[in-house]
Amino acid sequence: MPIQEVSLRNVTIFDHFWSPRQELITDVTIPYMEKILRDEVPEAKKSHAISNFRMAAGEESGAFYGMVFQDSDVAKWLEAAAYSLLLKPDHELSERVDELVALIGRCQQEDGYLNTYFTVKEPGNRWTNLLECHELYCAGHMMEAGAALHEAAGKDDLLHICIRLADHICDRFEKEEGIPGHQEIEIGLLRLFHVTGKKRYRDMALRFLELRGRDPEWFIKHTPPHPGIHYGGYDIEPSDTIYNQSDVPVREQTVARGHAVRQLYLLAAMADAAAETGDREMLNACQRLFDDITQKQMYVTGAVGSSAYHEAFTVDYDLPPDRCYGETCASVAMVFFAHNMLKNHPDGRFADLMELELYNAALAGMQLDGKRFFYVNPLEVDMRVSGKAPGYEHVLPKRPPWHDCACCPPNLTRLIASLGRYLWSEDDDTVYSHLLIGSEATTRFGRIRMESGYPWQGDACYTVADGGDFTLAIHIPGHAASYTMRVNRHLEEYPVRNGYVYIRRIWNAGDTVSLNFDMPVRRLHADIRVRSCAGKTALARGPFIYCFEEVDQEEQLSSVSLSPEVKIDTVSSLSGLPEGMVCLSMEGKTDVSPDMQYSPDLIRRRPCQLKAIPYYAWANRSPGNMNVWIREQ
Ligand SMILES: [Zn+2]
């Protein structure tokens, strides 16, 4: 039996860090986002996404508005709402979801086609421009939403709509060649296959993967001359085949390139496909790209895709903290990729990556009040430059209420709402615990409960509720230098493989495993090829990367530095931040600036106090400068 996730239906989270965030999602974010999609929040940018569906159903007049992929905002919101209904039953939300799904059903064409842009605006041109028009992308997201409503909320109406849509897509693309300009349909079809068991959908996903890059000129040959319409406000040249990873067959890819979210959705699908088919070449390609991204192209926060130009990977070690793009969607997709890699084989590096993204780059995408979102996640902000100077227009010091391209907010929302999917897996003799997030899982071997002081303390206690003969494999976070493990309070040692400790026993009901490890403040240093980080350090503790915000300092951030020996203390939350957050305090030095722009005088330094907060919590107080990396003396 291959490794399978323990379904989120069988996982209950009661974690002191994540449960309040899931509550925020259910109580604040999902209703608020729905209002935005209905254009009921005056201060937010216009979405029009639900109006587009009303127009496609012939129930509202007017013009299509927004990106060519505006439908996907609704699909991702529906997916998040599905998980929300599982977390917290809500009769009114349930009814609104049903009404929205019924509206989507009324937009579906006789032959199963579903896309509001082409139904409203260009009915004659559907499937004519796969490079830019995102029809397959939107369909993939709708399929994910349909599968989620089935799995999490027991609602099948959208699933039936998606089955008709998938059959329409299969009817067309089983016969003719076609590949999506933006990958996502592969994920959607595989998800639909997992829910329905219909091999046709799996095979269609595999065909899309198989055809990609087989003919490197496919988009050049099959993209119509530009019709003069801006599909969502950007132009992609058909000849830029690296941008969408269509220049090389997927199994031959060696490095991550081009648009980061496209690359990662492709990898998430490839890893899922490899787990499904046992395709070693596909898996090897995934592993190569995993290594390439995590060892050469990823920020210390987990952000990826360093360039605003084309939202893309660039070249190895090109990771400028102040011009960083680091789209929230790319970090969300890193979690999807790592999670699907875990279906192939349990390796702590995948779990560590999920952890890094969840606690840092992805989570920073959301304001602490659950209502505002970052698209771009920089590691350094200077208020005089960010958002203003050429090349820095995308780097904002404050999360906007909404975005013209609103892919990120619902993406992060669906991830947090479905966190239960990412915690546990099982195969025929083992239960795997990937993340130290307090929860109870109902597995094939009965219930296992885990309580933990993580992420602020290095401890976890597992209780095997029902007993049985199986292995409990626990991932030890990669940052833990050592740990102790007690089984029923007795110190024990068990074999460790690839970051998981394997405890094989005949368990009695009530047996416990407790795990303890130190979580000192760690000072991280970058490879010298990351030239913007040369001579600097970043602070980390447990799963968190820390940052310095101007509001907490006595001195300008650009003037401060740390000596390598200085002791760093943990302190309770700083002013204006929620209670319970572990922050850092230390003595630093500040350079006394000469009075002129350049001076031959030696720099004088004097001591100053410095404070750091977890990176995810930045930009929640008055806007100001922020740095993750700090100079080391
Ligand atoms: Zn996005």
C-alpha cells in the first residue's frame, strides 16, 4: 500500500498556534473574502468575480471584468469554504455555498464547458489560445473545489458539474494535442481521479504532463496571432517556452525556471503522478528540482521566485532580499509539492519544507486580522525605496485589502483551512506524523493524539488511544540538533531514517511517546554566492525565521549590526503584537553616521538594544522598515 494522507475528515486540529488561525479563517477571512467577491467591500479593489458568473448565466447584464482567470478566485474561495464547513458547521454559509454552486451550474454549457470569460466575452474563441487564456487553469481549480466540497462537506453538486467539465476536456484533449499555458489542470484532474476513481481523469492529467515539452515549439505553432486583447493585463511571447516550462519534457527538467507558480504547480502534479504510477523518472525529476530550489533558489523564509519580471525563478543564488518577489502562491505551492513528495517516500526534508513555508513565507501573506494579504513577500523593506523606486514598485510595506490579480488570498486561505491534510499519513504498517501540530488522527490503526507546545517550545506528546501492532514514525524537525524520546516515560532509542524516528511496538491503549528538544536561537548564514547576504546573519528559533522591524528599534535598521558572540534572549510578545509570541532581544551596535554622504572618517559604533519578531508577523503595526538579514561584525 502506498503512503496515503490521513484524510482531513479524520484529523482534528487543536493546536494553540494553528487553531486560532483556522478560527480566523472560518469566522473572518472566508465571510470577508466572499463580500469582496460580491463587490460589497467599498475599500477593496473591485473583484466582480461572482457578477461574471451571473452574467455568464444570463442573470445580469454588463461586461466581463477582471483577469481572464477571475473564475479561479471563486473556485479557491469555494474550496476554502468547503474546509471551513468541516471545521465549523455553519448553516448560512452552507446555503450560500449551495446557491453559488447552483449559479455555477447555470453557467455550464450544454457540452460541459465552463468559463465565464469566454461565455460572456468571446464565445467563439474558446480553446483557441491555451497559452494565455487559463481555461484549463480555471477548470483545474474548479475541480479542486468540487473534490473538496465532496470530501469535506459531503456536497456533490459541484463535483457533478466538474465531472461534466472534465469529460468535456477529456473528449477534446484525448484526441487533439494541447497543453496548458498555466499548469493546474493536472492537479485538478488527479484530485478528481482520487475522489471518483475514474482512470480517465488520471490518464488525461498524465497526458498533459507527457505532452509538455515534447514539442518545444508547441505554443509557438499553436498560439494565434495576438488578437489585441490583454488577457489579464500581461503579454507572454509564445517563444518564451522557459516561462511555462514547455521547452523540455518534464522528466528531463533539471532546474527550476520561469514563472514560479507554474513551475511549482507542475511539480506538485508530477509528484502526485509519480506516487500514483510509480514512475521513477518522473520522481527523479521532482527530486532534482526539489534539491535545486531548496539549495540554490530559495530565500531563508521559504520564499521562491525572486524576480518580479515574469514572477520567476532567475539564476542560482540570485536572492536579493529587498527586490524579492516571493509570491504567496509560490510558497503555498511549495507546500503542495512537498506534501505530494511525501506520498512517494517519507523524507524529513519534505516535512521541513512544509514547516518552513507554513510558519514563514506562506503565513506572512496574511495580516494577523485575517483581512489583508501580501502578494509579494520581501525580506527587506526601506520605506524610502519600497513601492516607489523603479524596480521596487512591487515591494509593499503594507498588505493591501485586495488585488487586481487576487490569486494569493484565497490560495493561502484554502491552505490554512485544509491544514489537517498535511499532518499525518499512513501505509500498511506505519503511521507518519509530519508536523508538530496538535491534533488527533483516526488512522487504520486507531486514534493517535498529539499535543505539543510547538512552535514556541520543543516538545510533543503522542498518545496511542486504541493500541495495536504498528510503527509510529515521527518526524523530528530538521533544526533540532538532538532530542530525547520517552515511551511510557522510559528513555528509549529507536532507529532514525531520513528525519523520521520509527517506533515499532505492540501498542497498548494509552501508551505515550514524548519528544523533547531544545530550541535555541539559531544564527543562519548564507552561501557566499548569495552576495546580498554576505557578512550577514538571519535569526531563527524553532520553525520561525525572525525579522527586525523599525518600530521596535532605537536606531535606523541600516545602521545596526550584531557581534557573533552576543547573547540573544527570548522575550514575550512586543507591544502591538498578540500575547504568547516569542520575540528576541539582544544588544547590537549602531554605526554613527558621518554628516556627509561619503567621508574618510572611521565608522564609530555604539551599543544599542535590538528586538526581533517572527517574520510572519511583520507589517501588522505602523508601516516601517524591515530586515530579515542583519550585518554581523
Ligand atoms: Zn498568487
